[in-house]
Amino acid sequence: MRIARIAHPQGGLAFVSLEGEGADQVAREIADHPFGTPVFTGRSWPLADCRLLAPTLPSKIVCIGKNYADHAEEMGGQAPADPVIFMKPSTSVIGHNEVIRLPADSTRVDFEGELALVMNPSPRGVTAANAHRAILGYTIANDVTARDQQAHDGQWTRAKSHDSFCPLGPWIQTGIDPGDLDIKTTLDGAVKQDSSTAFLLHSIPEIVEWVSSVMTLLPGDVILTGTPAGVGPMTAGQSVSVSISGIGTLTNTVAKR
């Protein structure tokens, strides 16, 4: 199933299931929320008449740092033995085709294309063997980072947390195997990152178990799984796209705040 959040002039805001392909896609309204077995209201609209929103409203975004060896190397460090956790606030989330806003107090803001997990309701202490039950589905993220602030502060919170620094979307894809998905980031059409989730140092089940051992993951929470090598700066007026096979493409323009 392909799950999205949309705004519609007649239907307002809603979770929907997207059916069909391309220009023929139809958004079928889901009652309340998509967790568990979705219940449909009977209303539907052409996707062309809707605006896609960020596909989830997370209470928190948990991120895994340096989870590709080539990215750890390009950042000048060694790959960590255990997953390294940091977080982004819910206020950093924007959706597909929304604008990444560059803060005035940063001189370098980078793109970081990533596979993201969207969580089901689950107890704390999920094991790797049961991790698949804790995941609703998969979406695409851009872990936007003020690189100069990251270097200045010596930790990552300020650099990762600006409003608009967590584009998510365009939808949540369920029922796919995330073990070997192509991931590609382009800037104004030029390929900057080109890798596969097969190169994750810590697998998705391992990540879910690691994070769940620390904190309760609420329905709709997001885990970013890390970015491959090729991160780099964006400037106002540019457009950045992250594509993952089996899911789609997340595109955002860049502007000054």
C-alpha cells in the first residue's frame, strides 16, 4: 500500500491510500489514521487535485549517524561499532515540493539523502527479529544539515534542527524489502549521491532494536537510517531530489529564510 497525507479543497486534510500510477493516481480517504487495518470512508479524489503533505506527523525523528562506511570516511572519521543516535525535532518536518529555508546564520547547508522508517504502535524493547512488525512502511528523507554549525558546536543538535531541515515524502510505501534499495540524490539534475541500502553498516532490524532499547517509539515516529557518501552544499534557487527504488522521489527547492 502507498499511504500519503493530502490536502484537498473539499476533503480538507486526510490520510489516503494512493491507487493507480502517474497522472491516473487516485487518493482514497482513510478514516482517522493508517495504523492497523485501514478503514476507508468511501471518499476519493484524483491525486492531481490534491496537495501532498509530509506523510506522517512524528513526535520525534531519530537519526542514525555515519551508517555508511563511505560517508564516515568522507566526514573524516571511522565507522562506529554501534549505531550513533541523534535527533531532529518534529518542527523540522516539511513535505514533498515544500521549500528548504537556509538560515541566515549558516554559510553552508548540505543535503543528505536517506531511507526513512515510519513506525507502527510498538512497545519499548522491540527485538531485531520482530522489527518488521514495528515498521508501518518506508519513505524518503533529506537530513538537511548546517555543516558549519555542526563543526563549530562539536555536536549536532543546532545544525540538524532548523525549521524545514527534515523533508519527508512523498508517501509511505508498505510491503517492500528495504535490504537493497537504490538511493540517489540529485542537485539541479546532477547526480551527487548514488548508492544502495545494501551498504548500511547497521541493518534496519538492528537499528530498530537499538533505538527501541532506549526510547518508546510512538506511531508515526520516524527513524532516518543514514546517508551514503556524496553529501554537499545547496544554495538558494537550487532544487534537490532524493530517489529510492520502490518508493519514489522527494523533491524540494531551496531558498533563503
